Amino acid sequence: MAKLSDYKVLTFDCYGTIIDWETGVVNALQPLLDANNASRSRKELLAVYHECEAAQQAKTPDLTYDKLLAAVHPQVAARLGLKDPSPEESDTFGASVGQWPAFPDSLAALRRLSKYYKLVILSNVDRESFARTNAGPLQGFPFHLIITAQDVGSYKPDLANFDYMIREVKDRFGAEKDQIIQTAQSQFHDHQPAKKAGIKSSWIVRPGATMGNRADEIYDWKFDTLGDMADAVEEDAARNKSACIQ
């Protein structure tokens, strides 16, 4: 059985895995609810948002993520039976990405994992939105490579995003796809297409998360949090060191 220590590169989904995507979306939708003097459950908000976002990504794969969110915003309002937001309100929703919070364990886990792997972002956002996230919630963490949907011209789960990443990782680090672990929460966006692309994957469950979940779960490793994965990597490294000494 393959060990975590057999690999050289971790490719991360960011929003949902490193950044608390769902809390960020719910918080950013709150002004829409307030303007309508309305309330909806977190589950309903996320279900409607996820459906609208996935459909818009398939319809306009070349639209940058901030503009895509602005386009999704009135669709969510309509699905929830709320009045149309203004264009300015939708633009504000689209610009909220950089303010979405990191999971509490993310930064410490990334620092620990960076001792063993090249860390690559493979995200469904635009470059500017990710830059705001990296400068803010992620405190300028130095990823080895950043790939956004804007760079590729399509959104995951499109296999083009994974093919692009595989080429870039080989060009930059000399690593083949059998040395990559796709590290992500979303089954829909990451694990299922990673399997089709021939890449191993580590499922960061983020208990309670709902967007991107699928009944047919696909993964090679499974951890509740990124911190749990970092623990497992360090334990694996310690076992290997002990075996070498013996």
C-alpha cells in the first residue's frame, strides 16, 4: 500500500479545504437576507448557492470567479424568493472571497506539510481573489505554485484543470502525476476528477461540510482536518527515520 511519504507534491483545493468556504458564503449572503428581513437555514443557503454556482461555472467557464459570484448572487436571491439585489450588492458579494476565513488549523498544518512536500494551489478562483486571500487570512503563506481557474480558462471538475496542473508540476518540479496527492474537501470538484486524471487523493472531510459532497466517495487517504493529515505525515516520516536507523 502506498504511503504518504512516497509522494513529492500536494495539490490543494483552497476554498473548502484551507479556507472555510461555506462560512464565507453564508456570511456574504447575510446582507441579502437582512435586506429582505428574511432568514434561511445554513443548509438551504448552501444547497441553493452550490447548485447556482456549479451551473454558472459550466455555462461561463471563462468568467473570473469574482464576476461569476456577482452573476450567481441574483440567481440565489430568485431561488430563495427574495427581491433582486442591486448590481453594487452583487459586486460586493463577488468581492467577498478574500475575506472568507481560514480554518483554524490551516496555517500551522501548511507549515508542517511544507517540510515534506512542494505545496501547490489548484483553485476555482481568479488570481486577484486568491491574492487577497493569501495576503489576508493566509498571512502571505509561500506556496510553491499557484494555479487558478483564470489561468486554465475552466473550472473544476473539468479535467482540463488537472491536466494543466500535471504539466506545470512536471515542468516546475520534475514530478510525475504518480508523485502528486490532490488534497481537498470536495468530492465533486476534486476527488472524482482526480481519480479520472490518475492522481491519488487525500480527502479532508471538514466534518459538517455539505457543498461538493457525493454519495460515491472516492479517496486514497481520509482525514477530518488538514492538521490530522499533517500528524499522519509526521508519524510516517518518524517511522521511516526509525527504520533507516535500524
